[in-house]
Amino acid sequence: MSKEELIKKFYKTCESEKIELDNLDYAKLIINEQGEVVVENEHGTQFDIDELSKSDIEYFYENL
């Protein structure tokens, strides 16, 4: 599962459920102000999908 595949699937609905990440934070995919798909955790911190573990990326993909 790649970042590109996840982004492509996300764009089909532009909706993401919150999931529990490996570090126990909850997060969802969003489109930021620059128009990029990023991860946002429950604290409002945004970061690139590349910072997710492979298992987190796969879990997001399965739950879109």
C-alpha cells in the first residue's frame, strides 16, 4: 500500500473516519489549506502521510 494509493482512494469521497494510530493518538485524513491530503490528530496537529507507519496507512486505506 502506497501513499499515492491512499490519497487516490481518499479523493473519491474526501471523508475519513478517525482511527487509532500505532502511537495511540486518534487521527483522520484531511485536505489542508494548501490543498494537500495530510493527517490530523486529535490535538489538531497536521503531518504528512509519509510519517505514518505502513500498518497505519493500510488501516486508513481499509477504512475509507
